[in-house]
Amino acid sequence: MFSQLLRERPDLAPTVAKLVEDHGLMASILSRVSELADRAARSRGPDLEAIGRELDGLAAIMESHFGYEERTISEALDERTPDTDWPDMVFGFDGARRS
């Protein structure tokens, strides 16, 4: 979706770069949570607190990320991008087009 957005709105490159960076941070945290969960399942000990801290960090990043994404991308798309129905093509929301 970002590729199509950048074709339509190359001026959003810094915004998309920030969003991609956030996605990397979230993936890293999820990887650590998975490792901690595996360790906690084996040890049944203090790793559970570390999981909680990682999830708190993930929640904070996601809340900020989605708010930023909604403000910047939505406003930009509403501002001057013509409606080309690309979300329907990308996500297949329009059942009539999937034939």
C-alpha cells in the first residue's frame, strides 16, 4: 500500500519512511516478546515481568503510530489525491471487482 501511496503522493515520502521505521520497531518488540514468552513458559519466573514491559512499550508505540498514520495519511489523501479506487483494488473491498 505504501508503494501505491508514494506513486500518488511522493511528497509523503518522509511520512511513509517514519511509518516504515515504526513497523520495524514493532516487529522487533514482537520478536523479543516471543523470545521472552518461550523463556517464561520454560522457567515460569521473572520473564513474565519483562514481557509486560515489552508489551507496554509496544502499546505506546502502536498508539502513537496509528494516531500519526491516521492524521498524516488520511489528511493528505483527503486533501488532494483523486479517488482512483486504489484501496478497493488493493484490499478487495468491492466484491463485484473480484470476479
